[in-house]
Amino acid sequence: MVDKWKIKRGLADAINDHDLHRILDCFTPDAILVSPVGLAEGREEVEWVFEQFFKGFPDLHLNVWYEATETDDPMVVEWTGTGTHTGPFLLPDGRELQATGRRITVRGTCSSFVEHDRITTHREYYDQFELFAQLGLHLSSD
């Protein structure tokens, strides 16, 4: 029997190690990642999403502080992400925000669905506005 929580925890460990190979190994080839960044379909697009965060925040670290272990369909965790913006970070409009040197702390949650031994769907929820505000960005009235 597959230990779904082992797969979920393995994903968090791989993210903290910035190990794209291990991250992708957690997902099925046709996996779907849903996040404030948008929809990523398939391993290539999932990899691209993680690459963008690792480029902008080379010290990105997730601290998982709650696991809803009463169920494994979906598996839900709450986390706090921290890092320093020392590299280019892609914004929703396609521009890159150059390094600001600012530290970020973002709270979020994610849910994952596992079939057999891989994640088929992974949903990340965090306040993108909170992240952007910490980077010094502001709403515009364009």
C-alpha cells in the first residue's frame, strides 16, 4: 500500500532542497498544479513554476506547521514560506522584478491528491498580494 503522506512530505523536503528532479518525481506526468501563479499542466510546467520561485528566492524554505492527517484524500498542510528576494522574480504581467534584497514571510496551505504513488493534483493557496507587498510593490490605479 502506498503511504500518501510519505509522498506529500517528500515533496516538501524536495522543495526545501530545491531539488527539481525529486520535486518532479513526486508528480504524475500529467499532473496539475493550481496556485495564485496560475495553472500548470504536466511536469514541464510544474517544473517551470518551481524554477521561478527558486530563481527569485534562492533561500526559499517552507516550514510545514500543520498536517490534517485525519484524511489523505486530499492531504492538506499549512505552511509558512520564507526567503530573501535576491534574484529575478517573474510577475503576473510578464515583467521580472529584479532583486530587492527584501525578506518575505508568506503563510499558505496546500492540498494534494495522490493516485498510486504520485501526486495527480496539487493546489497551493497563499495571498499573492501579501507577497507582493512585502516585495515593495503597490496597487496602481491605471
